[in-house]
Amino acid sequence: MFPEGFPIVSLVLWLPALGALLLLLVPRASAERARQVALAVALLTFLVSLALPLGFRPEVPVAGEAPAMQFVESVSWLPLWGVSYTVGIDGVSLWLVMLTTFLLPIVVLSTWGSVQNEVRNFQILTLLLTTAMLGVFVAQDLLLFYIFWEFTLIPMTFLIGIWGGANRVYAARKFFIYTFAGSVLMLLAIIGLYVLNREAGRAAGMADYPGTLNFIQLVADMRGGRFTLDTLTERLLFGAFFLAFAVKVPLWPLHTWLPDAHVEAPTAGSVILAGILLKLGTYGMIRHCLTLFPQASAWAAPAIAVLAVIGIVYGALVAYAQSDMKKLVAYSSVSHMGFIVLGIFALNTEGVSGAIVQSINHGISTGALFLIVGVLYERRHTRELSEYGGLWKVMPVYAGITLLVALSSAGLPGLNGFVGEFTIMQGAFLAPGLGWPFLAFAVLGVVLAAIYLLKFYRALFMGEVSNPANQALPDLNRRELLGLAALCVPIVVIGIYPWFLFGPMQQSVADVVNNLASAVAGR
């Protein structure tokens, strides 16, 4: 599709940002034109990004000490400090990049009905946020990674604080403070890692060695024994990285910012937040915690797994107690993200592979649930379950799609959610130190998910239409149907043919897990 050596990753990365610059040329009052330009940029970004899975070579073995990245581009940026603009992908990041570009057009489509003021600025922030999130997934330099990571806070904070609900300022402030505090810890750890690497190089006789923050080079140095960390230092650095990622996930008990952010955010903001932004945390755990600090990851895994299963059960129980549809879906995210963290810290191929697949599944299914809630909110301007009932008779197409999405989120066999949850539970069962107790809590979470999702569905669609305000509600229009139908396709395809996702990631996951096992065995 593109010639060898073409900077395809950079093109995908910067297209949304270029689209944001293009939107500055659109008159501020021309809302329809702003939406059209944003949609065109979103579709172009997705179409260009298809070159990544089409050109990805899953059969390429992991050779040597460094992780095998593909489509790598590297340009010296700040050579005095060993910093470079280095981007690339592997099997861990491939589908997360594709999830981001796939959801972007759907998010833009959803703004036709839900965003009516300052439309151009909303689209600009959405496109800038997309570039920042893509940057986190493709950056192979720790300083570059941190810049993209931190930049995601700015557009998301404005999306919540300007276009959100009645308590939007409080929710935006809470989101920013929580995530920024975690990010500062990670920055300190990155600086510490750089200083230690530089001193190790100079101690080895390289007097002018500037140090490096290149992820690929750091991993190669660690695996080759040219750069090592003592146990205490590794655990401290791991802890700083992990806390930043745990806040972003968010892992219980660091989750309290999430329900407020979801409830106050506009529909498009909630889809981005649940669909992509939370995955930055789980991606960071795999990419940096497990790869850079394997011994500390193994040391902390049992405690983190306990927090994960608490989050699974807690999130599901609190979701069941909610009467607000958005809060119900928000707390369901706490539960589902607990599953993903459990899979990561099972520290085996099954768990990590399942965590990546479930990250994609959660982004699709929970993104669809927030769109579904947004459809009703735009018609009735209430999210209370008690306001509805009997909608199957009034909105049959909407009811059918909601049933499919709810069953996928509940983990029905044959749909996408089952694949990820089953693989994670298998990984937890096989992991030394976890086993049956953790598997039992994970199964309980699946059962509770079915309960609160069926409660949600029954309240909306079953029974008679008792509220006169619901009797003439229009069914899905073409735009709404297009967005939700697009999400239903991967829900079914992944459920029927999961190897579509599993295949390309196997070599990269094996590299992470094998290095982890070697590091633990050699300590």
C-alpha cells in the first residue's frame, strides 16, 4: 500500500493534529462545516491506519536482546540528553492504535446531536486528543511517551469542563488533579532512569556517554547486562510508573475520579474516555512495568491482583446499585478494567494476551453503551432508569442493538467479551500464586455483570410504556444507526474469529513473558 520506508506511523499519528489546524480555517460559526471537516479527517486517519495491520508481519520472530518493533522511525531530537523522536509498533500496540482510529469517526458522528455550542473548538480538541493518545501507543522514547501522555490531560479536561453537565468544572478539576499527580511520579522515575543509565555508561568507560531514554535501547541494555538496577531501585521506579498507570486505568481504590468524569462528560467525551483513554494505563503496565522492571513486577503481582479482583467485584456491585444509566456504565468500567489488570499481572501468555484483547473489547462494547445512553439522553434529557420502560415497542431497532451490546459486555459466548474474559481467567488460574481464589472472584464478576446489565435492559425495554413522554420516541436515525452498527461488526467478528486479534500479538507477548520469566529465574 505504501513504499518500503514510508513514515506511515508518523502519518497516522499527525493526521488528526493536521486536521485540527485545518479546522482553524473554518469559520467559528459554521458548525456543520466543522463537523464535516472533522469527520473527513477522522475517516482519512482510519483508512490510512489500515496500512498498519495489512503490512504488519506477525511471523517476525523476536531476535536478539531488543523488542522487535515494526515501522520504526527514528530521528535524533535532543542528542545532548540521548532523546530521539522514535516511533513504531509491535503486537502489543497494533490493535490499540487501530481501536483509536476506528472509534474516532464514530465519536465525530455522535457530536451531530450532542454538541451544539462551540462545535469547531470541540472538534479541534477531539482531534488533538486523538494525536496525543496515538502518540502514547507508538512512542518508543520515554520522554516522547511522557509528553504525549501528559498532553492527553489538556484536551480531555476542556472537553469535560466546557461541554459537560452541571458539575462539569468539579469533574474536570478532579480528573486533572488525579491524573496529573500520577504523571508527576512517572516523570521523576523517567529522570531517575535516565540518570542511572548515563552513569552506568560512563562507569563502563564511555566518558562522553549522554545516556538514553530510547525504550528499545534501554531494554536491550538491560537484557544484555550493560545496565542493571538493584532490587530497591527497581521497585521504587516500578512503583512510580505503576501508580501513574493505575490512576489512569483506574484501579481500585484510585477510581473515584472516573464516575464523576463520565457522568459530566458529553457523550463523545465518555466514548473517548472509556474506549481509549483508560487503555493508556493498561498499555503502560505491559509496555513499561513488565518490560523495564520484570523482577519488581513479579514481586508486586500478588498484591496488584488482589486490588484487581476487589475492583472487579466492587465495580459490579456498585454498578447494580445505580439508577443513573451513565453511572451504571461508568462503574461497570471499573469492574472490567479490573479484569484487564488481573490478566496483565498473571504474568503469563494467556493473561497478557487476554488483557490486550479485552482492552479492545471493552473499548468497543463500553463505547457503544455510552452511545446508547446518549441516544436516550438526547431525546428525553434524563438518564434515570425509572423514567423508562417498554421501549422495545417504541424503538425496536435501538432495543435490538442494545441487547447485542449488553450481552457482549456481559461476556456471552460467541461475542467479543467472552473471548477476553475467558483468556484472562485461564491466565489467572495458571499463574503461580493466584489460582482458584482469584479465578472464583473473576467468575463472580462475570455473574454480577450479567445481573446489572440485565437489570439495565429490563428497566429500559421490558414491560409497558407507562410514561407518556416515551410513547412517541423516534427510533435510531441514520447517523445513530451507522455509528452503532459499525461497533456491532467487531463485536460479532471478534467473538466468532478471535485469532484475528490474537495472531499478530503472539510474538510480542511471548517476548514480554519470556523476558519476565528469565529475569525472575536469574535473580
